[in-house]
Amino acid sequence: MVTAQQPFPTRPIRIVVTFPPGGGPDIMARIVAAKISTNMGSSVVVDNRAGASGLIGAEHVAKSAPDGYTVMLATPAPMTIAGGSGRKLGYDPLKDFTAVGQGVLLTPILVVAPNAPYKTVADLIARARAKPGALTFGSAGIGNSQHLAGELFNQMASVDTLHVPYTGTALGLSAVMTGQIDFYFSDPSAMPHIRSGKLRALAVSTLQRSAQL
């Protein structure tokens, strides 16, 4: 007896984002979900499972049934940085996942509040050198790429600034806008705030200028 295989998909596909709504990964996932839904004629939902800089969501996906209905929008924090830092993981980034494709390259943007006294990166560095340990920078959690960008900035500029982790980029950017922290290496989810004047962009981390800025 030959049994006909059911066409895929027969139920909604979940795209797991390992960070809260509002940040770059979440925005990217929703764009991808809309396109997949249109192309496949099936429901695609975005499932935000934040916590531990992406480790909670990644472990959830690793332990989900390998049937194609649960996929993850991967970021460096749970896939490369966590393992490289020696943290104990509940999954193997190399063995427990299958890469489908690269969606986007996000350019980190150094932003400050619009009323901050820093008009250039040189201004920020000068202030940090004048007041060691006084300036603060934010990130979407300990051990993610935003955190590492800030620490690399400290090393390259020979300054001492304090890291303040948040549970997501949206909260971190809000902290910059309200003056709770001094600067932030953000993903492009900061662009609407830059265009509206709520944030001032000082630089991008790439060697070339950003076409969007």
C-alpha cells in the first residue's frame, strides 16, 4: 500500500527570535515571516523567546521536533559568542542546528542622545579619558555582539566605560534617549529614532560609510 505524503506545511511555521520585540532580529524575522507566508500560502508566526542573551530561545529550538515547523533567526550571541566564551550550553551550536541561509548583515551604529555633549567619536573618547569609569554604554544583554562592540571600543580607544546590560535593544535605546546611559552600539532598529532626531548617530563600525546614513 502506498501512502500519499501530506504537502508541507499543514500547520503554522514558527520563527523563533531569541530577543524581545523591537530589535533588529525581531524586525528581520517579521519581514521574513511575511514573505514566507505570501510565498507558501501558509501562516507564519514570530515567537519571541528572550532571555540569557539568546540562549533560552536557542535551546528551545534545539530541543524542538526537527520537522521544519520550528526555525530560528540566529544571531551571534547564542550561536558563536556563547560557545566561544566557555559558557555551559544546553545545546551544541554545530550539531543541533542546520543552517538554511544568511538573511542580513547588520551594521552596528554608535548612537548617543541628541542633547549629549558628544558631536563626534573623538568627543566621546575625550570625555571617557577625562572621566575613567564614569561613562556607560548599553547592550541587549551580557555576551552579545553589542556588548562585545562596546568592550572592543574600550580597548581600541584606551578608555574605561561601564557596560549596562538590558533585556533588549529597544530598552537600551530608550535608556540612551533619556540619558540613563551615554552610548550604545545599536543594530539598525535605531534608524527611525535617528531620522526623527531622538538619537544622534556618531559612527558606523564598518570601514565604509553606510548608504542609509
